[in-house]
Amino acid sequence: MHPLISLTHATVTRNGRRLLGPLSCAIVRDRHLAVTGVNGSGKTTFLRLLRGEILPDAGGERVYDFGQGPQHSVVGLRQRIGMVSADMQEFYYLHARRVTGRNVILAGFFDTPMLYEETTPEQEAAADEVIHRLGVGDLADRELGTLSTGQVRRLLVVRGLAPGPDVLLLDECLDGLDKGSRGEVLELLELAGERTTLVCAAHRAGDLPDCIQEAVVLEGGRMAARGPRVEAEGLLRETAPDMVACDVPVAAPPAEFEFLLRMENVSVVVDGTRILDTVNWQVLPGEHWIVLGDNGAGKSTLLKLITSEMAPYADDELGVGVIHRLGGLTMDEARSLIGVVSPDLQATYGRELGWEVTAEETVMSGYRGSVGMLDEPTSEERLGAARWLKAVGLDGLGPRRLRHMSYGQQRRVFLARAMAPGPKLLLLDEPFSGLDAGSRTVMRDMVEGLARAGTPIILVTHHGGDRISSVNRVMALDSGRQLFCGKREKYEADFLPHEG
């Protein structure tokens, strides 16, 4: 059978740096493929090359053949190659929360994020068929802002399938999903595999649908191996990383705060939906918290309340509640004393600065609480940035731009950014999301080291396995309500399976 997409000695070079290749491989109909490798190995670049978003360098060849004969250009073929990624979801979250699920699906026929054109009766019928076949009718008429992360991801899979593509590219499409949502999306991908050829880039072995039986392993932009699925699973298995975390500096002496955080009867209602419901929570010195919950439980909203990105709001007689930070400091006083690490903040640097800012500038911006540096840094800020880049294993990489760093290296830069000003409280929102196995291990070791060195931590995650040993308090959220709030030992005894 002829290949749908074939690459021959294909390379991709940007700014004099080779990102990919040379690669020679073929995507063959109904032979679903996993694409694996550590952060920075070239997985996303590989998918973008397949889809035609970027061109191969001169001397390499890319050929498409979907049954009408071979052609080198992707013009007229984009709808034949669908795409689903966690990054797509970020666009909708930021810019299109009021758009309906059905319009997101219909926009897939035009390869645009929003529906800008009139649809044909044939397109409407095709959308109805795939909505019905894949069981998302309950989501199609709802606005994205009212849906959980997992529900939106299911809609994006349906969007990718609606035009009937020959190939569906999946770039970490399960990243950021809780266990239940992952199961739902995996089930949807199994159905997708009956309709199209899947090419799935993933960091975790559990993110590969069962229908995928072949794997490509990328290393430094080159194909290190191609073979059975077990090749991918072996690489994705949690193993010791090639590098170990460096010793983290001892935290500054803790300030004499009676409490670090106090929430009293805090509720949040958005567009008539109750996101958080009467939360009562106190974080004291010496405590390290993990906040658990499925997608849509209210975890990220909780952090946005702490950082004042969102204000409490409710529409009932209980009122909105109150939030006190760091012994009662005003938010202006507390802001520089609260460090934050999150995939969203990391993505902001790409969205607003195009990743052109250096690692050193990124760390120094933590002193200002800004995205990038707005004026000249002080000598103290330069010394602090160098100290913390060394602490996270990036000594000597201060002048390197974020664009030229792997995703895992970037995450460590943002940990350095949060720690350089000497925070009295560190907020970690899904800090291990999007990282390969080795990078997750390094990052967990670093977070553990910070906790042991005296930095109070609030770690938000939907992966229970992300608990570090220093965590001694647990809050579990379910649909905005506190399912549990207290000591780790009590949570594990009451909620986790145990023998005996």
C-alpha cells in the first residue's frame, strides 16, 4: 500500500539550528503510529512537518498521496490531515469561551479555530453524524466556558474527525486530563482509529490508545528507533533520568506569619455555574499542601484566588467570603512573596514574547512579577538569576533564549523564576504536566528539595502519584466542594486503597 505521507532525508533548520532530521519514514493507512522521545527530541516539529505547517529544508522531500496521485504541496490537502493538541485548547480557553461545541466542530471543515464561513448542508450532516457516532451530543450545544478540560478535549477530537481526514495527528492530546477524562478520550481515540490513521505523540505510556502498535522514537531530532509499540512503552516508563537535580539553596529564614493563607466561606460563581462552593481553608507555617481533584473540580480557580487573578463571587445569601494572605498582608504587599510555576505562565511567555526572551531575563522577571523584563535589572537580580539557574541544573544557560530550550528545561527556568525572589509561599499548578519521564523525576526531586529546605508549598495536580514525600496536608475537591481537607495520613487512610 502506498504511503499517505512520506519523508525522505527531510530536515528542519531554524536560525542555523537543526531541529529535526534527517528523517526518512512513511505514514501508511491504518498503521497507527506512536511518536515518543524526551522533551526537545522533535516530536511537535515532526507533527508540524507532517501536517505541512512547516517546510522541509532544501534537499529533503515530503510527498502526500491520498488517492489522487502524489504531490509535494499541502495546498488543498489540509482538511485531509486533522490535528488535536493541548495547545489548541488553550486558544479556546483564552479567546473563545462563549463559542459552542458545535461551532468548534464545524470550524474543523475550514481548518480555522473559529467558524468564519457558512457551512454547507453536507458539512452540517457530516458534523451531525460524527457528533452522534462519537456520543458528544450533550456537549455540542454548550459553550466551551461551561465545560471541563476533558469535555473540551473530546470536542477537539471530534473536530479533528468531522471532515473525514485520512490522518489524525495527536500532540500530547491527553496532557492535563484527570484519570476519568483520560479514559473517556482514550475510548474516543479507539473509535477514531476505526475511521482514520492515527499518529500520536506522547510522554506517558498510558496516553497511547490500544490500537497503536508501532512506534517511532526520536532522539535529538533523529529517528533512534522504529518498531513495535513496546519500543515506545519502554521509553515512556518511569525511569531514573540521565541527570540528577542539583542541591537547592536553603530557603531564606521564614517570616513570622501567623498563617500563610486563610480562606473563609469562599465561593466563585461564573456564568451561573458554581466553580467553588463555600471553601474554608487555612495554610500554616510548616505545612506543605497538595490539592487534588478531577478536571473542573476548581483547582486552578483556587490558585487564581490566591494570586488575585480572580475575585470571589457568589450570588446567594452566604456572600463571597474572604481571603487573607501571609498573615493579612495586602495583595500588593504579598504579590512579590508568592512564587508561581504553571504551564499557563510558561505558555504566556511563548504567546506574548515568542520565546525570544533569555533564561536569565525570564528568571529576573520574577523579581518584578512581569512577563519579561521591562527595564534594566539590578546587580542583585543578575546574581540571583545566576544562582538559581545553577540550582536547577542550567548553569551557563542564562543567555540562551527559551525558544532554544526544551520544554523540560523551560519548566526548570520557571521554577528558578519563582524561587529567585525568595518567596514565602510557592504555588505549583500542575508542575509536572507536559514533561517526559526523566524531566518529571528531576522536577519532583527539585520540588522535594525546596520543601525540605523550608519553602512552604501548595501543589495542585490531578495525578495522585505526583505527591512528594514532604506533603503533609491534602485538600481534595469535587465539583467545587471540599471532599477532604486535613492531614495526609488521614486522607490516605480514608480515601486510598490499602491492604488488610
